[in-house]
Amino acid sequence: MSTRIPKHRESIAQLKQNYGEEQKKRKHHLDVNGNLKPIVFGAPLPDICTREKVIIPSVITKSIAFLSSPEALETEGIFRVSGQKVHVDALKAQFEAGKNPDFPKTSDPHVISGLLKQFFRELPSPLLTWQLYDRWMEAYHASEYHEVRAPIIKQILTELPHFNRDTLKVLIGLCVEVTKRADKNRMTASNLSTVLGPNLIYRKDQNAFNMKGDLDMANSIVETLIDQYDFLFGGDAHPRPSKRGSFLAPRPQLSPSPSTSDVESDMSNSGNYPLSNSGNYPLSNSNSSQNLSPPQTPLAMPVTPPGLRNSANPDEISPRSPKGPPPLPPAPSPRIARKESAKETMLPEIEDEGSPSPSPTWTSPIHATGSPQSGWAMARVNRSSSRAEEE
């Protein structure tokens, strides 16, 4: 019994020592409330790079290396389709445990892209920083053309922390490679900016009232980063013309429209276009062998139509205005026609006493008496006339 007590005390002392060392290791990863601090997802970007002694966090480099393969780049809906949450959470737990897992070739590209989006979404501050939010908004309102706002954005990028700038460079470079295979993955620069923009830049006091404007700005800025990648991060000295809404692209030259004086002089000169028998413009001029056509006038130019009086001499009708038959009166509406037909009610015609007729004829009461009469009144007249004949 006496030999067991010292061994038991030694075991307890060893456990206390191990527990104390473990607490010292975990002390740097605990917050004020004693909860375990995140070491990758939700941790500040400089802290991750300092702890891993790298410029770009390993979760980003491994994810981008996997997504840069041809099979992953050609996956339809990459970055847009969400991966299975169970697999994303499993990879996230491995990184949080301090492990550095490798992605096998059989991994789902949607799971890896979902892991990458979740990393940027859970950063304590956005990748493009809250401090430069107003600068990004100024670049957004400077112009709607990517090549015009590109120099402004290039100046803003120099003010980003180097951890954020290097991470943004590799992320946008992957997006450029994805857009090169847009015919297979159906992910253009606009689609990628819609998916990634809200995770990279947003205001600190975002709410339901300013969310719409923030989303438009974030999507447009990220689309400019993808479109002007060679100028912003590469060695190009000048921005390249954008494929959509380019400001530097050449524009077609429009031909000048004729002036009002030229149109009026052409309309008042009746000798150039003599009238034919039908009153239309002829195809050729009798004084010239070349075929002439009526002058072409712009649609927005008010031109005096044919048939009106000449503006130079109001008392004289222009010889170019054809004279046709007078217009027909408008046809009566069906309602008026029904009323006229109702007035034409056939009633018996009143005969003279000296010439009785065995078969009375029927005619309109208007023609018989000069005023319309009802049927029962005409029947009384007929009965009275028949009695006078019998007497």
C-alpha cells in the first residue's frame, strides 16, 4: 500500500504539468471570454500569414492550385454552384485544428471553391479593407468604363496592405483563367464579380437601405479588376479597351444631316421633279438622262407634306401637290345605323274614302302623315275609315 501512494502522486504531478503546458499553448488562442480563437477561418489575414510565416495563407494557395487545373477550370458554374456543406465543414475543421490537408485530385471543385469563398466571407475585415471603402466608391462613380477607372484603382491598390494586395492578385489571376474558358464553364467576368464581389468589399455599417448600392459598387469594381488585370497587376503600361462599353474603342462616324434650308430649297424647286399623269414623282427627269430620286429628308425634320400651299407664296398652290378626288364622308357607326333602320318601321298607308283598296299597302308613317305615329293610332284610323265606307 505504501509503495502505491508515491506512484499515484507522481502521476498526478505529471498530469498537472502536462495540463499547464497545454494551457500555455492555448492561451494565445483564447479570447476575452475564454473561447478558442479561430486560427484560419475568421482570423485576421496578417495574423495567419505571420503564424504560418508565409505571404499568402496556405488555405488560399492550396485552393487556387487545385482550381487552376484544366478539369476544375472547365467545371460548369465554378464559384457559382455551392459545394456540399458537410465536405466544406470537414476541410474547414482540419485547417482550424492546425493541420495542412492536401486536396486529392478526385475532390469536387465546387467544394474547394466554396471553401475559398467562405474564407473571404469570414475575414474580420474585407480583403479590400474598410479604410479604403470611400476610395473604392469614388472609383466606381468616376466612370462606367473599365479602362477609365483603371488608373484610379491602380493608385488605390498601392494603399492596400501587402498581405491583402498579394492575396488579391492571386485570386483575380485565377478569375482571369476562369474567364478564358467561359464557353465551357459559363462564368464570365460579370458572373464572377457577382459571386465574389460581396465577399471582398462591403461597408462596416451595412444595412438593408444601403445594401443595393454596395452590391452594385462591389460587383463593378471586381469586374474592373478582372477586366484590367494585366494593367493593374501585370506589366502593361496602359489599360486595354474593354469588351463591353469601351471608352477607348473607335466609334462609327455619322454622316451630317441636311440643313433646313437645303430641304426647303429642294421642296420649293418644282422644275427638278416634274409631275407625271398620276401625280407621283417620275423615275427620271426629262431634261437629263440620269435617274433622279426625291430628296431624302431626316425623319425628325418637319417637312411640308404634298397638297399644302407653297410657303413662299401662300396664294399659289405648289405644282408638285397632286390633286385627287375629295375624301368620302365617314361611314356611320353601327349604333346610328340601327337607329335609322328602327325609324323605317313599315305601317299601313291611309287611303282616301273614294278609292277603297282590298289590300292596303304599307309605307313609313313619316311619308304618310309627315310625322311618326304609333301602330295602335294607325289601327284606329283604319277602323274608322272602314265604318264610314259601310254607312
